Amino acid sequence: MTLRTEGLSVTLGGRRVLADVTLDLPAGRLAAIVGPNGAGKTSLLRALAGLVGSRGRIFLGASELSGLGTRARARLVAYLPQGHVAHWPLPARDIVALGRFPHGGRDPGRLGPGDREAVAQAMRVTGTTALADRPVTVLSGGERARVALARVFAAGAPLVLADEPTAALDPRHQIEVMRALQARARAGATVLAVTHDLGLAARFADEVVVLQDGALVAAGSPDAALADQVLARVFGIEAFRAERDGAPVLVPWS
């Protein structure tokens, strides 16, 4: 489903943190959201997820999200927040099964066949199957991050929002998570992922959205949105650029 926003704005504590953001992101695409600290990246995702009040309009396909009830919206939008704090020693499999809650899967121990397959598939694509029986409280930060991503995938929502999904991961798992997000998009979802890693954005994203001070600076292909003049204006940097196996390489340099 195509995600479209019209004049999306968010005000928190009397300060406007997102200002008139208009986007049109088609289904089957992975969009990276980049920008300096405080640019409004998390506020954008939280507004799309309905977790903060916003002005403007948000459409997913033909549905205006603000007009939907909580459960209906949860079936359409899966949200992965920053951080992966675990307070209860539940098995990782049960954490992932929480993704089926919007579909009626209230008890992780009594899921139907379709719910069980959704959970198993989500754990396969995130490389967490071997963690299924381990209490989430004993997992490393990177392992918890991948279990949390599996929970999001288990929801089967057509819109996936991931806030810094690679932040706690080693390089290998950063690549694997970005590949998993890319594969989810290729399967038909619209995927938005906040990242501070411009190299990952340039390599894996189909679209890049650049925010600065709550405003939309650029949106388009990685080449266009991460052009030299944009990097200089928004981040104050120059980048080294190359190509490897047909994919772009971008490294902040000076």
C-alpha cells in the first residue's frame, strides 16, 4: 500500500518538531529516514504509528489512518521503537508472538496454525530461531534487537516503521537486518527505517528521506537525496563515494 502524508506536523511541549512534511512512498520500497540529532525522525515515525498527536493527513492506500480504531490501525502499521528493554523473562518466541495480538493471538501459548507460521517465519528471516526458548532478559542487546524486529515482522502489517533497527548490532547483523527490511519491502510492504548510518542508507534504501529541524529537505533516490550539496547543507560533511558489485558505497569523510 502506498503511504502518503499531507502537511504532517507535530508539536511537543509547545515546540514544533515536525513541520508540514508531505511524502508519497509506494509499496514495495524501503525508505531510509536520515538527518542530524533532533531533526524529527522519531517524531515522524511516531506520528505515522499514531503514538503522538499530529496535524495533517496520513493515508495508507485508500485508508486515512486517523479514522481507524486502535486494533485496525495495528493490523496495518507495525512499529519498532528505539531500545529493546526487557522486564520479564519471557521466551523470545513469546515476545515475537506478541506481534500477532492485533490479529487475535492473545495467548502466545495457544496460537492458531497461521499465527504460529507467521512467528516462525519472522524468526527465520531475522536469524532468531535458535533463540526461541531463551528468556529475552538473558539475551545480548543485539539479540534483543533482532527479536524485537521479528515481533514487528510477525504482525504481517503492510507498513513497517523501524526506529534505528541497526543501532545495537555488530556489522554482520546490521547488514542482515537491512537485508531483512529490504526483503520485507520486496514482499510488498512499505518500510521506513530511521538510521544514522548513511552508508547503509545509500546501499540498501530505494528512497531516502532527509529531515533537518523538523522540515523535509530532500526525498528521492539515494543518489539524489544524499547528493554532495545535501550532505554539506544538512550534516556539514563531505563523503567518499565508490561502487562495489553494482551497489553504491558512501563513507562520511571530512
